[in-house]
Amino acid sequence: MASYDEIKDYVYEKYGFVPKSCWIADMKDACGIPVRMSAQRKSPEQRNYPCPQGKRQAIEDAFRHFHMIDE
């Protein structure tokens, strides 16, 4: 499984922005990839900073690139 830094590097090189770690965690959760609970997170049901709609596709593409989800 790719690290958060590898995902950030891939997205930056291909899409020109660096995704926040919380966006990656939100997308992992949405795609069914196991995620550990962050110390800053108040409740397991709610994310403080969910991934914006416009950034979701780029992060999903990184997951596919690193074979974290099926194509």
C-alpha cells in the first residue's frame, strides 16, 4: 500500500496540487480502504475536513495507480 507521501507526490506531479492528509483519509474511507483514527478527529462518523468534490478524482486516480483499488 502506498504511503500518504507517495500519494501526495503522485497527485502533485500529475495534477499540480498537494492533497491534504485528511482528504486522502476521507477518500480511503469512501473507497473502503482501512484507515486509522486520527488523534485530531472528534468522532469516527464525521470528518473535520472532508475531501472537496473537485479533488476526489485525482486522489482516486492515485489509488488506482498504486493498485489500492480496482480499475
